[in-house]
Amino acid sequence: MKLECIVRKFYDELNNGKIMGRRCTACGAVEFPPRIACNECGNFETEWVEMSGDGMVTDIISVSPIANPRVHELDPCAFGVIRLKEGKEINAVVRGVTSENEEELQSKLPLPVKAAIVQRKGYCSVVYDLVKK
């Protein structure tokens, strides 16, 4: 097995406008963010796959003003649980959630989201935007 620099490749692809994960060659599970081994079956043989960027926010955990000050540049936003189209569930930043609309949005969950690549201070990051209906 050839050990590959997963973190570098992930950020290089973000800089190229692509959101990448790793698909297990044994069970087909997709890891995002990418990892060296499959969390479902433990297999070390995985391959790069471009993520769709589509998902559903299933829970809103906390709105940014009371959460992490490192995300204030992305306001309005919250931390949320996202079920990716590829099946993986992750915690991520969800833009468009405010303390004023959080309760209303919570009552409508799950809601569709779309991934966006944003330039942060010195690196790119993946966030999720609420899809307007």
C-alpha cells in the first residue's frame, strides 16, 4: 500500500474548486473529510471521489454568536449536522442561520444545503449554504 498525503491533496483540490472525499474499495462507504482508512469496515484501500456538495441539514447545534469566534467572518451562520448525499453525516458550518430565524428553521428540518468553498485566512474551507426554495 502506498501512503499518500491525504490532507495536502484535499486542500490542493479545494484550491482547484473541487470538494473531494475517499471511497472505500471494499464496502463503498465515502469518508468526508477524507481519511486514510474506511471508518465503516477498516479497509485501507480507498480512492478519491468528487463530492456532490448536496446534503440535508438535520440539526442546528448553535448559532455563531454563542459558538466559536473563529467563524464570525462567515456570519450569519451556525454549526449543524449535515447528512451528505453520499451517506456520510458530518458537523459543519451552515450559512444563513441567525438567532432570529433559528427557531423557524429548526421547525422545518431537514432542509437542503449545498456546499461552498470559501477562502479563509490562508486556506480554503467547506461550508454549507441553505438552499432557497
